Amino acid sequence: METFEAGNITLNRVDEYIWELPQTGEMRVPGRVFASEALLEEISQDKTLQQLQNSAELPGITKYAICMPDGHQGYGFPVGGVGAMDAENGCISPGAIGYDINCGVRLVKTNLRYDELRGREEELVNALFANIPSGLGGGGIVETDEATLEEILSRGVEWAVDNGWGIADDLARCEDEGSRPEADPGMVSDRAKGRGKNQVGSLGSGNHFLEVQRVTDVYDDTIASSYGLTEEQIVVLIHCGSRGLGHQVCTDYLRKIEERHTDLLNRLPDKELAAAPAGSELAAEYYQAMGAAINYAWTNRQLIMHRTRQVFEEVFERPWQELEMELLYDVAHNIGKKETHEVDGKDREFYVHRKGATRAFPAGRPEVPETYRNVGQPVIIPGSMGSGSYVLCGGERSMSLTFGSTAHGAGRLMSRTQAKREFWGGDVQDSLRDQQQIYVKAQSGATVAEEAPGVYKDVDEVVRVSNELGIGDRVARTFPVCNIKG
């Protein structure tokens, strides 16, 4: 197949897993989709390709508008989308970053083996569910006053470590060491702060979760050893973001863009791509507010991780230090950052937008933590609660193909509304427990139905394509043991 037809959109095959949407009309660059034919067929079932075409009209977008193998329809900009906008002559778009600013994942290692946990799954899942706040709204692990919240927004994970919610090594194993220096709490509205004040250390709802997993496969012994991963090891995956605070930051700045930059907004094919011009006062304010929300999300995951350490201490009756519960890495997958990339032989600065996409820098990049710099940045790709997840390593071709990015997960196949029509939460829980020995506990059956394994693309295929392209290389695969959700 050399071309792929999807309604009024035609994609041309460039390479085995690279498809190009030609530059037409007001598009400033072509679009590129990184997918197998099977994944492309799924990607074409919603508005993803049209959103990709629309995204190519954003000011300053360079090389390509990009869609990852897990791409699906989002708010204006596709989930699984990457766009690099020139930092001087381009723009920054809240819709191309997402409402859940710094939604991301972190993986925690242990020295427990799967055999040591078997038979205790129900005890562990109940203890985690009782101690990790989850669900729509609701409180967090800590309640903050105004001064404390300002410090979290300014400092990120440093605040958590200084207040007994972690250790110094946690900072070294978090993207950007868990803090964005440009963060300014003054750019975050009182309403956003009010929404985030009592939610620090909480999973929230939707597709967010905490999952205990076992390592089932190791594909690269050398890199797995550098990451501290071995077969049958127990690990913990945490997936959540900036809760109501991040959502409100996005909402606030979309409204401000509508008020201050109507001229640019009216030139875009979709109002949901609302953007502030690079160099404008509003672009600087949003970048500072986004940095504060990023810090909030990293702190959120840090508190959940440290509470998880405490739960493991109680269940397994050993200090978490003896269980060697160390952070492997924390990666963001809804984020925009100024980064330097080589284009046409010259280094240039861009606002790199990753929405449902993960940074995947290879060995040697200074942004990769020193402990991993010789092998490359860890990349964590969660699957559904009935399938495997993956640890990858930033691939050598990621810099030339995708501005140092790869996929962020399996990617949805089905809307939440459709999922609730197709699945019954209790049946899903029973099936996972009885057929796969996966123990799931959630605030409601509806949440389980919305996140049923059949709702998602095949994460194995998403990761296979990433590996074949050389943008994110397979290191290890994990499989669920127990899972808590809001």
C-alpha cells in the first residue's frame, strides 16, 4: 500500500511506518503519521487526521505536524501529537499541550519478586486504595495553605523532598529534576489555586491509576541493567497529572487568548488550537503558569509515590529502603517546553508541544539525567489494565524524526460513552481477576467500564512500531498485578 485514503485526506507512504499528509492550502508544513497499516486504520476512524492537518497551520510550526502510533482525536490538537513552533516567530498553544498539564507517569522499582506477592494481591490492592486518594474532586494526601501551595508551584519536587515526602535521589531521576525554573505562581489564577489547594497527592479519575506490575520480559540486558530491571521484579506505575489546577490554567489562558489575540484565532481552522504569538506578553505568562502547573503535577506524583512506599512498608513489614523502592524515572506526556533542536544544519530554539507524547532523548543529550546519560532517557509507556506496559529507551532516530519524542500509551479506540455501553464494570473486574489474576479496585464500576482493556489500541503494536522506527527502543515489558482507579 503506497497511499492511504481516509475521507478527503490522502496519506503517502514515505517509509514502512512513515506516512505523509502533503502540504496543501494554508498548511505551513506537511503532516507525518508514524504508524503501521493496522494502527493507521484505527487512527483514521475519528478526526485525528483532520486535526493533524489543522495543526499544520499553527504559526512557526517546523518540519512536520506529527502524529504518534497511539494517536487519536483530542481537543483541537490530536492526542499523540507533536509540534515544534519557532520560539521567536511561532506560537505557544494551550490546546496543543492539553488541559491536564504534565499528565505523566513514573515507575518505582522494588526488590520484591512476583512469588513474594502472590496470594497477597487483595490485601495490597485494598491497602493502596484505602491510602491513595482517588476519584473526581476530593482531597489529597496533604492539605495546603496559600503559602505552601505557592511553594509547590514554585519549587515542585524539591518542596516534597524538603518536607519528608522523598529523598534527594528522587530529584535526580525525574524529568527536569522535578522543577521548571520559569514557573511563576503569580501567573496562576486564584480559581486555579483554589481547585488545586486540597488535591496535592491524589490520582483523580478517568484514565489515571496506580498499578503494581511484574516485569515479564527483558529485551535489552545492558540497558535494563542500567535501569535496574530484571524479570519477575515487582514495580509500581503511577499515572496522573495536575488535577483541577492544571485544567483551570488551560481554561484561563484559552479565554485570555480569545480576548487578546482574536486576529490570530480567526486565522486558525479550529478555535480549539487557540495560540499566543511567541514573544507576546501572554505567551510568556502562559509559559510561566504552565511551569507552575508542571511543578504541581510532579509534586502530586511524588507524594503518591512516597505514600505507596509507606503502604508497602505496612503490608510487607519492612522499611521501604530495605524493599529498595527507588524511582526509575518520571516522564511528562502533556507538556510544552523550550528546547534546542538541529534543523537544516542549524541549532534553533522551539516551543516543543507534546500532547499525549513522551520525550525520548537518546544517549548524550544533556537533559538526560547523568545516571542514564550513557544509555539514554527512560521512556514509560502504559497499556490498559489488562495488557502489558513498557519501558523504552530514547531512540537515536527520535531527534531527526520526531523532535526527540515517541508515543505515550496505547491510545484510545473508544469514547468513554461508548465504553460504558459496551462494558459492565463488575464483569470487567471479575474477568481480569479470574482469567488473568489482575486485581482492580475503583471508586465506581463506570470508571472500570470506561477503562476496560477493549477500549484501547494494542500497546504491543504501538511499541513495536516505535522500536522499529528507532524513536523509542524496547527495554522491558511489565504486566499488571493489581490496579487502583478513581
